[in-house]
Amino acid sequence: MARKSRKIPEINAGSMADIAFLLLVFFLVTTTMDQQKGLRVQLPPFPDPTIPPPVVEQNDRNVLEVLVNSGDQLLVERKPLRIDQLTELTKRHIQNEGRLPNFSDSAQAAIVSLKNDRGTSVKRYVQVYNELIRAYNEAREEYSKNKFGRSFKDLPQKGEQAEEVRKKYPMKISEAEPVEYK
Amino acid sequence: MSKFKKNKGRELPAINTSALPDIVFMLLFFFMVATKMRDPTVLVKTALPVVSEVEKIEKKSWVNHILVGPPINKEKSGTAPRIQFDDKFGTVEGATGVQAYIILKKNEHPEAIRDYLTTAIKADKSVKMGMIQDIKQELRKINSLKLLYSASEGEVDE
């Protein structure tokens, strides 16, 4: 009976903070905050050798041909171009809506074909790809602002409005089959 | 003078630190959750290109990495760019190739999400596209079509 009345001594929690600090510092040091960032790309499926490739009637005006050579130089529609002019030109191509004869009929039909040499550097290829995506992003942004009065980023991404913007400017960037350029 | 003397006698109240462990624990849990313990030893140098229109990948565990770049240990592995999977050097084709690695990784995930797995190509900016193209062809052959060109966010450098 005497035992029951005995009090359990209180645990001193004063050093709790020290222990927690120790653990905290350990995790602080070991943490790597790397983020997965990059340009997202969908590859075309591998062509089945038993099935002949479908003949696609593609109007030449709808295809914007971008070529990057082994010297990291840019050739757009067979004319040399600086990389800082590429976004502007791509935007003109996809927003043409049949006005100028050498650009696309409509935004839905517009295609950007990106070809590169085996000697092109990754840096330049990714930069060119970036400019193309930027052109599409800007076109979508403008359309969204005009139509809905809101930035494309602020639209609910799974909603109808965002879907409409994406449908209006489908990102059709084709990475061509590898070709050897002499 | 008397104004200053008055204050001298007064003691500062002790700051209550009883909530300190709570704050520290909160931080601790944050870092515990955010920490990824095991990083594969990086064998190749991958200085990523800097571009503006990057997208973030939400599901980190759904990403498989392929590193391409010049080896860090030049004496042992030379200077030509090489491919790295997990902890080892790999090749484009064959038993240590891209296909084998991606299939191995796919099998670690339930069948329902295998089509959502993304392959991130973390390539040094000096690497030539020929090598990347070979990897891309291998990925297409096993119908692994979601791809990410790893890049850092920022203003495009020349």
C-alpha cells in the first residue's frame, strides 16, 4: 500500500530541445532539395516495320521546319535565323490563321518540325526546344487573356476553359527521325 | 540622470523557452519528410542547360534517371561522354543497356502506373545529340514514350 502512494519522479524534459536540435542538424545536412525540372516531351511510337508508314498529306505551309546543325546554327524554313528570333517566328507561324501564304492555315493544323544533327549539342537543342515551347505558351496565354480575361496559368487546369485553350493551340512539335547530314 | 538609474534596478523578465522544443520538432519533421536518404554516386558530370519554360515533375518516384556526360574520374574512365544508370556505367544497347534498365525499373512498379513512368535524361550540355538520339530510339522500341530533358530554370544563357 505504501508503494501506491509513492510519486513517480517527473522526467526532466529540459534536454529534449538539445536532442531535437541534434536530429534537426543531421537532417538539415543530409537533405538534398533537388527538384525534377525539365522540358516534358512525348516521343512518337516506334514505327512497326511490318506496317508501311501512312502517307500523310501535309500541306507544306503548315509545317515550320526548324533545323539545328552540328555547329549549333539554326535554319528555319531553309533560312538562317538567330535563336532569339525563333519564338517570334514560331508564334507568327501558329497564330497565322491563313493570312500569310508561307505560314500555317490554322493553329490546329500548324506543326513545328524539329530536326537536328548528331553533332548538335544538348545545350542548343534544349534551348531551341525551349523557344518553341515558349512560343506556344505565349500564344495560349494571349488567347486565354482575350477569351477569358485570365492568365492561362490561373485557369483551373482540368477545367473546360483550359481544355479549350489547349485545343486551340495544340503543341505539335515533332522530333523527326534521326537523319545523317553530310 | 535619475531617469537612467530607475531602469537599472529593474530585471528583464526571462524569455519563456518552453515552446522551443515544439518549434524544433516541427522543423525536424519537415526535414525528415523532405530528405531523400540515398543518392546514387554520380559518376558523370551533368551541367544542365538553363532554360525558361521548365515544368516540374510532381511524382518523383515515377521518374527514372539516365545520366549522360563526361566521366568525373578522367584517369579511370576517359573523357568521352558515358551513360550512367543508378550507380553504374551503362551502354546504349545490350545487357547493361537502356532497354534492360528501363524494363527493370518498370517491373518495380505496379502494372497500372507503368505507362505513366517518365524517363528523365539528365545530359551535360556539352553532350552531342547523337548519343541522346540513340537513347531515344531505344526508349521508343520498348514503348517508353514519356521523356523529360532535365534542365534548370532561369534565363536562357548564350
